[in-house]
Amino acid sequence: MCTMVIAGGWSEWKEVDDEVKKICLLLKSEAEKKTKRKFPVYLPLTYRHQVVAGSNYEMKVYVGNDSCLFLKVFQGLGSDAKLELQKAAVLPLPSIIIH
């Protein structure tokens, strides 16, 4: 099935690929600081992205205890673009699995 993304619109939710998994792992310690929690389990699950002057990502990461970490990340343009963690929130699994 072919899906088109409208410019500035969000993609559909999909399973993480290697690039998104890497972004999730790079932001783990920052997410732990932001949420004031340690995550002994940290399994990236799904994400969606939005193309802007760079990329916005929303990611769901399983963190154990029937909880999921919701991340909102911005990555600017260029090969040296830094990642900016805009939001990190731990939510119960039933409320975050529904798209």
C-alpha cells in the first residue's frame, strides 16, 4: 500500500527503523533527566515524522511496568544537525497504544 505524506503533515505511525532507534537511544539519558526516572527497559516501538525545516518525530518507547515513554524530537537540517528533545512523558500503555 502506498501512502503519501502531505507537506507539513504527519506520516502514519510505523515500526522504528535503525535511524529512529539510534535517535531514541541517543536521547535516553536526556529523557531520564526530563522525566526524573531511570529506564532499565528501553525498547523503541513506533514513530511518526513530520517534514518541516528539518524533521519532527513523535516516538513511543516501551519502558517496562506497563508504561510507555512518549518522545517529541526535532532534528534540524544538515549532517551536523543536533537533536532537540522537546517533550518526554511516561504514560500507561493502554492510553498510548491507541493511535
